[in-house]
Amino acid sequence: MTEKITIALDAMGGDHGVSVVVPAALNYLKEHPNQVLILVGREEAIRQYIPGGKMPANLSIHAASQEVGMNELPSQALRKKKDSSMRVALDLVKAGTADACVSAGNTGALMATARFVLKMLPNV
């Protein structure tokens, strides 16, 4: 039996963002029904890609009003995008609401924000 894991998913990240992330998340949950996903981003944009508006029981949406662009400087994202889907997803991990964060977005911004929000592990 697989342990239940809750993943905070940056729904707005990546080259195609929500139009690819949400359908992929729904497919993942069909194959892994005992897992939980939290889609983080603009709720109205996310809901457009949920067929019939019917949310699976193991899927929820956590609102975030900002997005980090793929060409945005990590330092700018860290300073100016405190309500970005990426930052909010990492905050959910820090709070213990999610076990992990996944983002297809700006890798530099994700690494900088993760280091700031989650800190480094001891002795690393």
C-alpha cells in the first residue's frame, strides 16, 4: 500500500501553465487515487480546466494572485511575488499542509524561493 502524500502543485508555472498542469494533475489523480493534490494559483483559471467543474475529493484549490514568469529574475520573484503560485505552494509545505511542492515554472526562482521559505537542511 502506498503512503498518502499531499503535493502542492504550482498550477500557473511552466511554458503553458494552467492549460497543461491541470489536465495532467487530473490524469495523475486517476492513476493515483490515494494521493492528494493542492492546485495553487488563480482559481478562476484553474476551474476552466476541470471538466464539468466536478472536483475529485482528493483535489483542492489554494488561491494565489501572482505568477512568476519564465524569464523573471529569481531575485525579483523572491522580493516582489510574495503571493505567487510558486511561493504559496512552498508556504504550504512549510506550514505542513503539503508534503512536497512541484513546479514546472522558473527553476531559478523556485530554487531561490525554496531556499528562502524552507531554509537549508542542517549540515548541508
